[in-house]
Amino acid sequence: MAEISEFRGVRYNPARIRQLGDVICPPYDVISPQEQLALYEKDEYNFVRLEHGVEKPGDDEKNNKYTRARDTLNRWLKDDILIQDTVPNYYVHEYSFEIGESKKRRLELYACVRLEPWEKKVIFPHEFTMDRAKTDRLNLLKACAADLSPVFGLYEDPGNKINQLIMTRVKANPTYSFQYGAETHRFWLVSEPEFVQRISHFFITKPIYIADGHHRYETALAYRDYRRQFNPQSSGNEAFNYILMALVSFSDPGVVILPIHRLVRGISASKLNSFKKELPRYFEVTEARGEQVSISDAAIGSIKICGLEPGQVLGLRLLPSIRLSDYLDKKHSDAYCKLDVSVVQHIICEQLLGLPPGDNDNLAYTPSAESACRMVDSGQFQFTILLNPVSPKTIKAVADANDRMPRKSTFFYPKLPSGLVFFRLDGEL
């Protein structure tokens, strides 16, 4: 179902950049203003200058972060800071990292994937997007004509055949091997005809599920349509018909999905008091003290609220008599209705707190429960709603039902780095 292809990647020149860990960066949507400035200072060739440039006073249509990214890209190519491979490759990234006390490894196959609209059911989304982020990415695409950072895609491989094939090919001698903090990265270029054929053939029967990068995917569709306006005789093989993806098996042990917790502020005293009284009408409520229970303890409820009272943890389980579908303004799948994050969105946030869907000043988000509780303890927020992670199987079930989770439902950890490899969108693939 999915058409994937090797490509002539653009990457840092190892003869010019000795420490790749100094020049890669996180994806744009998790770079804070403070981290953005720190990355600028870390190295003059840090990829943040392309991925997420700094806005400056006086920026206008002719001089702004997008035009500066374009000029920087062209200069780095001219100066051989960046080089383009002369032959098409698949690229393999082995990502070793720690989470808590565990050490994990994720195997990623970087490939170009032909863009398809959602209705074709070749590429499946699982979350909704916001227009503001897509406008930013589209401006960058138009300026640079390059797909700078990969979308994170998942695919089914129950027998683990692809990972075994990849590991057989890339046991040693990586093109890059470097540290980035506590992470270890190894990166290979693979162009052998047999490997390419087997990989490409495997995906002919496989749909791809977007884990991370919905905004980038929808932006790439918009950019493709934009370019087609100026290419009425388009053959379909132009590079702008494709998107860069890092493809990972659903069964890869390095697929880590964290929940995204809600932080609440700006609720009036009367509304907060009413909220506390109303909870038992919808939930079986279990109360514990902070010192008695870990915030990750599922025994007190799959949804937890911390901070309504000092040191208090409330565990919530939806009462059997409450049907989430009764509180939805449109029909959703059974898989959607079983999600804790759907209950939080529609019953807690909308029904009980009266908060409208989408971004608003009353809600903030974090994948760290510890950070959420600290921000409540410091008085920045009134309370936090803590969630358990969803499984890859659940994400697939929602996507297969042609449905999408509420925004900010999943946080895939760690994020794909930007700067390992990218591809240009001019010419044919």
C-alpha cells in the first residue's frame, strides 16, 4: 500500500563536522525559547538554524527566519558543511537511550514515502492538528524547498523480519557514531540492490501509521499541491510528491509512548468547589495521600488528579452508568470512547470545568508527571490531571477505525533528532 523509496540524502560532511552531537537538534515543536538560544550558541552549524530559526525585531517579508534558513542552507551546501549523496540510499538509525532505569534501543529506517491523502487509507493519522503550526512549516518548505526533519511512522511487522534484515546488514562500521548527552546514535547508508528491493517490496502491502509529525505530513500535502500549480505537466516522480519518514516497527522494543498530562489554572473558586462536588456523579473516586501512593500506581484509578487539596491524590474510574458517547458532539469509534484521554477531554475539561476544546489559557501540557506535580506545588497551576500511557495497539485501533484521538494524547519518546539526514524537493527523486 505504501510506496517508499531510497533517496539522495543531504547530511553533514564528516570531514567538516567532527562532533555530530554538537549540530543535531530536537524537532521544532519541542524546542523552548531557552533551548533555541542555547543551540545557537552550542555550535555555529547547529541544525536549529534551519529547523527552527530565531525571530528578530524588524523581520519582514524579505528578511525573516525562513529566508535566513534558506540562505544558511545554501551557504552550508556551497561551503561543503552539508553534502548530498551521489547515489540513492536507505538510511538506518540505531537510537540507544535511557528512560528511568531502563536502557532501550530503537531501529529506524529513513526513507522517502509517497504522499497520499488521508482518504486513500495508505497513511493513517491518529491525532488532529492546528493551523498555526502548519503555516509555520509551510513557510519553511516554500523558502528552503527541502524536507528538513522526518515524520515518525509506524508499520506492522509481526515476525520482525525487517529489523532482522536491517541488523544483518548494518552490524558494524556505521557512517556516524556519536553521543548526544546520554544517548548513543549509530547511522548507516545502505544502497545494495537486494536490500533496497526487499525493503521496498515489503512495504507494498503495508499501510503506515503516523506516530509523530501530523503537522509536517499535512503541510507536505499542502506544499505538494502548491508546487503542482507551477508544474501542470507533473510526472508524479518529482521529489515534492514525497515526504521523509523514519519508519519503525510497532513491535520494536524501543517504541516508548508517554502520556501527556494536563495542568489546569484560572478556575474560579466557585467553579472549583462545584467541580469537586460533581466528580462522584461521574466517577468512582478513590482518595490517597501523596506519601501513600506513587502517581504511577494504577491501583487508585486510571485517571488521577493531584493538587485539589495539599498532598491529595484522587483516583478516578468512570462509573459504569456513564457513557462517554452521550457527551460527544459527533460520533466517535468505540476505540476512541475507551480512551482515558477522551474522558478527560469531554467529561472533565468540557463538561465539568467548562473549558472549550483546543488551546486555551486554562490548560498546559507536559509528559512528565513529576514536573506537573512540581508546578502545582509551586502555585503555577491549581491542579494536574495525570494519565496512563496508551499502547501502540490502541493507537492503531483508533486509526483503523478512521478516528483520531484528542490533541496532545501521545508523546513518543525520545523525539527524532533533526539534522541526521534530509532531502531536497527540487527535481525528481
